[in-house]
Amino acid sequence: MSKYRINTNCVQAGYTPENGQPRVTPIVQSTTYRYTSGEEVGKLFDLEADGFFYTRLSNPTSDVVEKRIAALEGGVGALFTSSGQAASTLSILNICGAGDHIIAGNAIYGGTFNLFGVTLPKIGIETTFVPTDVTAEELETKFKENTKAVFIESLTNPSLEIPDIEMFAKAAHAHGVPLIVDNTFATPINCRPIEHGADIVVHSTSKYLDGHAVALGGIIVDGGTFDWNNGKYPGLTEPDDSYHGVVYTERFGNAAYITKARTQLMRDLGVTPSPNNAFLLSIGLETLHLRVQRHCENATKVAEYLAAHDKIEWVNYPSMEGNKFYPMAQKYMPKGTCGVISFGVKGGREAAMKLMDSLQLAAIVVHVADAKTGVLHPASTTHRQLTDEQLLEAGIGPELIRFSVGIEDVEDIIEDLAQALEQI
Ligand SMILES: *Cc1c(COP(=O)(O)O)cnc(C)c1O
């Protein structure tokens, strides 16, 4: 555990150069590592010694971001993956197999929604989706004998809903299953789910953690808090035939989950990030605390500007009083939520498209959550195959604009919006 505060950990955790070594995290662009005796390599394979032997499993540059993000989230270990989707997939496959069931929030990221709703059922893992604001009583009725995990997003992309993390954790634990939280939008700067009862945290590092839209990546952080010895997780508590009968909970204690994810699933599935992407992420993380603060300050000002504008119908930003999830934002993210807001333009689809096309500083991009302000009109892009009626059913009105506020001068962002609004 790092003795430093979170802002220091953003800059330095995970890498302490020794005398004469590079000050900057080195990019170890090597798949393989040299040893002087076969016995040493044997020990690595038997998990009896620590060390790098093949980059599919671990790499010194990835190791730095794993240690740094574990420190930021307050976990006992982490596994860096090739994308956020890979992290979410492994987080489930590590404890679920055919015949198992999970419970997940219904407003989670579209990619994860498809993974749980369409792809995992093909290999025998079923999901029950629940609303973000589900009551404890309603949630209780969704658990089954074969339920193995509960999965939520601390701040949903893109609808910006915030679940009662402690309520979900309590329900999961009462049924002997872990709570997995995707903390991508809030980041550990604004919310640390493990402190609220989550057991596993996942991220798409492609968003704020990287922060510059340069590298895809994902991470799984193990809180080390969950007791797997309750009969539901034989993969962790009984001998693993693919590793000479190792019992993860016996050998690795409270790091059993993350060790199994690496040694078994990363070995077999190979969703390995490149060392260069680990390096880019390490650079992004050095300014995470500063960027997130500025994203939130700017987004608050933009949301306030839009809310007061007579051509705007509504604004959705949970850090703004009056928002349905404002009380949850106050409880779990009192310092701020994120830089993404959504709003509706009066005049529907046509006005929204005109506004988007008129913006000059804000670029039309599918990505969110990086330094540069971006805008997207889902009805004419990501969701263009849907009719207006279907859009409304999906909670995405034809007037909805998703606006990812960057860290430019907020006056320029607002002036850009002002001139674009003039034109409709
Ligand atoms: C983007 C995103 C993902 C998927 O991450 P990729 O890195 O694009 O694979 C998962 N969860 C959330 C909340 C996201 O925003």
C-alpha cells in the first residue's frame, strides 16, 4: 500500500527508479525475458517465484500502470487488458461459467449491455438487468441460486445515472456474491467504489485515465475484500488442473481473484495490451487528478449556461441541483462527476443536427472523456437506424446531444455553443 495521497499516486505510484535508472517509466518492448537457469524459469511457471517471462502474461511497463491504478482504487492488485471490453469480459468469466447468472444495471455502457445480454448467453451465462434506481426490495427478488456476481456502473455512460453503490454491495454480499463496479466515468479521483463496498473495479482506461484518446485499454482491480470460500466459487477454492492443482485462495490469499484472472484467463484468452499503450496510459495518469478537476469545473459551467438558454429544453448533469441523481452524486461523488453532459435542443432532430454541424471548437467524435471537447448526436449517428419512437423507448430523444466537455478554456467552449445556438 502506498503511503502517499491520491494526487501523488497519480504521478508516481507503481514506479520507483533506482540509482541511475530512467526517471520516466521505460517502454519494455519485449515479448520475452532472459534467465540464466532452467530452474528459475520452472519456478516462474509454477507460480513459485515473481518475474516476467512472457508479455502475454505480464510486462514491466504494464506492471507500472497495474500497480498505479491499484493504488488509486485502493485494491490489492490489478490486471491491464487490451480494452475496457476485455476487462469487463474477464471480470465475469473469472467467476462464472455455463449455468451461472449475473445481475447488472440496465443503463450500463452499450458494449457491456450487448456482452451480457447477447454474447454471454451464447456460452450459458444469463443476465437479469435492473434499473439503476432499483429498490432494495426489488433487487432482492432478482437473485437466484446460481447468481455469481452483481455488475453496475458507478456513473453510467451515456445516461449519467448513479446507483446506490452501498445498497448494491449489501444485497450482493447477503447472497454471497461480489459487487463489480465499472468506474470509468467517475474515475478514482471522484469515486472509489471499494470504499463503498465494491469488491472488484473495472475501467475502460481508453477514457479519462488515458485522457488524450491515444490508447485503448482496460483494467481489473481486485479489492481483496471478498471471501470466496463459500462454496460458490470452486474455480478459486479448488485445485486448478491447468496449474498443477494450485488452489488460488490458499496460495494467493486475498489476491486470489486477480492472480487467477492473469495466470488462467489472460494465459488462455490473450487479451494483452501493448507495452507502448501501457506507457501512454502511464503518462496520462500523471495528470489525471488535474484533468478530472478541470473537466468537472468546465462541465458544470457549460451545464449552467445551457440550462439558462431559451433554446435548450433540458440538461442532464448529475452534479447539478434538481437532477434526479443529484443526491447520489452528493453521496458518492461530492467532488464532481465527470465532463460528459447531455442536453436536448428545442426543435428536435433537425435543430440538434444543425447545432452539431455549426460547432467549430467542439468536434464531432464518437469518443468521449478526453482532453478535447467532443459532441455527438446519437439519433443521427450511433442510433441512426432507430425511428423516433424507438429512440424514445431507448431513452434517447431525437433532440439529445451528448457533449463531452474538454479542458480547454471554458469561455471558448461556451462561446462556441453560443454561436452555434444562434444559428438554429
Ligand atoms: C468505453 C467504455 C467501455 C468499453 O471500453 P473500450 O475500452 O472501448 O473497450 C466500458 N465501460 C464504459 C463505462 C465505457 O465508457
